[in-house]
Amino acid sequence: MTEPTAGERPGRRIAIVTGATRRGGIGAAICRALARSGIDLFFSYFRPYDRSHYEEVDSSDPQRLLEEIERLGVRCASAEIDLSKPQGPCELFDAVQAALGRPVVLVNNAAYSTQSSIASIDASVLDRHYEVNLRAPLLLAALFAQGLRSGDEGRIVSITSGQSLGPMPQELAYAVTKASLETMTTTLASELAKVGATVNAVNPGPTDSGWISADLRRELEGRFPSGRIGTPEDAARLVAFLVSPEARWITGQIIHSEGGFVR
């Protein structure tokens, strides 16, 4: 029998969630949902990106989220890691192993997004999107898979944005790099089935996580049959199910959980 790694608690599952800088974001909601199901959490965050993309960012949010998760009765650790750097994924896995032990759940939630069109896109813009939206999730998935053991029932869930369902004007680099996660999902699901791991992706649709203006809110609300925009908790509940033992027969799926959103 293989001995647990440093800090690991036998019988307790450990999850990595990337991109949980803001307490009102999808990443933070996923952390809470997994913690409520008894999973120990390690989340990564990167405040420089959020400061440049959101009007209001509280630099204390990561620490406050960590304390909130610990109050739910599970272990929690975190680190500020720039996943756009080639060594970022390895730094993250080293930190997880040192703080908690060997992860059996990976949630690829971190993303990079700026406006770009066919008239404005260049190599540097495309590279920045590729580094975070595709390279980092794929390298994280590879590191994760290499550490799985027989009987782990590993879980990978990646957050997408419905790129295959329609065009995303003025978001060319974001659309093409995030869309690649769907191909990654179906291919890895086939590769990892032999070790009992599942790989899925979730498209939560337009989600009220801090980026929606008042004008856009009015426009979007009319396109949801329920009359409301999706919340981070809506996405988190689905992710929590997909990483649970009950979802062991679901793999290779891109689940468009958009509340009936009309495009």
C-alpha cells in the first residue's frame, strides 16, 4: 500500500480550483460548494489580472475566502500563482502537495479575456490568451493525471463559455482559445478512462460574477426564460455534482448549463 504524501489525510479528497481571486466569482463559489461536500481545498488566485479587469477588487478577498472555507470544516490553502508563466502549473502542484497532499480533483476555472477582433488581434494578444486559457489547463491536467493512482476516481472539470454554440464578436482570441478546452475534454476523457478518472466541461452561460453592466443586465435578463441571469452558485452546484462519486459514469461531456439562455 502506497503511503500518503506529506500533509495528506487518508480518506479525504483534495481539490485544486484555479482562478478564485474574487469572493463573488465562480471560482470562489466552486470552492464553497466543494468544501460543503467535505473536500479539502487548494485554490490559486492572481490579483494583478483582476485589478486590471474589474472596477472593484478587494485585495483581501483570497484570505477572507480561505478563512470562510476553513469555517466549513475542511482544510484549505491557497497561493498567488501566475498561470501564464510556463512554470506556473508546476509551482501550483508543488504548493498543493506541500500544503495538503495529492489532489484527486482539478477544476480549471482561471481565464484570461480581453477584447480582440480580426482587425486588432496580434501575436502578443493571442499568446496571452493561449497561455492561460489552454496551455495552463492542459499542463495542469497532465500533472494531475500523472499523479493519479488506481482507485482514486479522479475528476477534471474545466469551465468554458459556450464558444461552440455561436459567435463571440470582439472576443476572437478568447473564443478560439477557450473553445479548445472542449477538444481537450473529449480527448482526455478517453485517455483517462482506463484509470477511472472522468473529464468534463461546464458552460455556465452569462453569469453575474461582477462583470455585467446595468445596460447589459437589462439586455440579458430578457433572454433567460426565468428572467434572471445565472449566478456563480448555479455553476458551482453542477461542478460539485460532477466531481462527486455519483457522477462516475459521466465523462467526455461539455454541459451547457445556461438556464435556457436564448442566443
